[in-house]
Amino acid sequence: MTQDELKLAVAQAAINHIKPAILDGEIIGVGTGSTANFFIDLLADFKNELKGTVASSEASAQRLRKHGIEVLELNSCGTIAVYVDGADEANERLELIKGGGAALTREKIVAAASKQFICIADGSKLVDRLGAFPLPVEVIPMARSYVARELVKLGGNPVYREGVVTDNGNIILDVYDFMIATPQKTEEQINNITGVVTNGLFACRPADVLLLGTAEGVKTLKA
Ligand SMILES: O=C(CO)[C@H](O)[C@H](O)COP(=O)(O)O
């Protein structure tokens, strides 16, 4: 199977998983990235039943609207029943690295506001230890150099993602060569640096379900 076929398979599995929530009139949180895009395209089949969605990026909001799916402001929604999103890396504890598409802050907000977080990914994303994928950190622009120096002190090698401005008007530093032995601690340490908006570790709020696309079929891992 190609990687796209695996992404489509997990997107379909997520749709099956959330169908009861859609039919119950729940609002659905929608993530960002190529795997989330497969999910959005399948979600379009339910646009008449859907009460509404909350998007984790402007790109996903646009794609949802193109399908005629309503996109709501999180502030007008209260708690979201279920959030579906991809990941750049996941471990068996369902801790994640996200932010390859620079949407990490809004993704983290929607995940935090959701009762259930379903992560969808092809099997290549499952790792023993997080950190081979460079960890994205969203930073207030004027703090870029200061934050980079602090990240070096923590043992990382931060690289400015040239030409990228987040939906929140900030910049991204990608941290290479990070040995993330204790993801929760690292997430908190980085978030404590003044000037950091947030980082792409999802360990304090990991996924609840990981749907993993493999050649043998979709595997379900639960927290
Ligand atoms: O965190 C993300 C965007 O900020 C994405 O979920 C992550 O980058 C995975 O993307 P893809 O499904 O394209 O591999």
C-alpha cells in the first residue's frame, strides 16, 4: 500500500469511529495536514448531518468550507466531543510530536478543548522514542534569538523555519538532535521559556486513540 492509501484508510477508520458523534449532533474538531485532509474530504459525505466543525488552521477551515461544511469559532462552542488530527511522530503511550505544518498551537488548543483526541497516522510515524523528527516550537518573533539560545542550553539545535509565519503571526524554530527521554518534562521546560507560545510535544495532553495505518490493516492503540 502507498502512504496515501494508508492515510486514506486511517481517515476512513476515524470517520467510522466518530459517526455516532456526528449523528448525535456533536461538533467535530478537525486537524491539519495531509492525513487530516483525507479526513476532511471523507467528512464532506456527512455535511448535511454535521452540526459544525472547529478547525485547527486557516488551511483546514478553507478546505472544510470548500466542501460546504460549517466552521465555527471555538469560543462559541464549549467543549468539543472529538478531535481528529495527524502527527509527525507518535509513541506507544500516544505522546506525539506535531507541528510539521506549523499549526501546533491551534492544534494544541483544540485538543485541550476536546473530550477525545483521535490521532490518525500511517505506520511510519510510530517510534520508540520521540525526537528524530525535529521538534517545532512556535515563538513570538522578537524572542527568536533569545529562545534559540535557551533551546541550545536544553541540548537542542534550533533552526529557524525560513519563510513560515503561523496563523497566529509567529515564527517556528525546529529543534534538531533533541533526546526526548521524558516528553512531559521537556514539553513543560520548553513552554516555560519566555517568548515561546507552545511546542509540538503533545505529552501533557496525549492522544486518547491512535489509529495507525499498516499493510496489515488499521491498528488501534488506546491510552
Ligand atoms: O501537526 C501537523 C500540522 O501542524 C500535522 O498533523 C502533522 O504535520 C502531520 O502531517 P501529515 O498528516 O501531512 O503527515
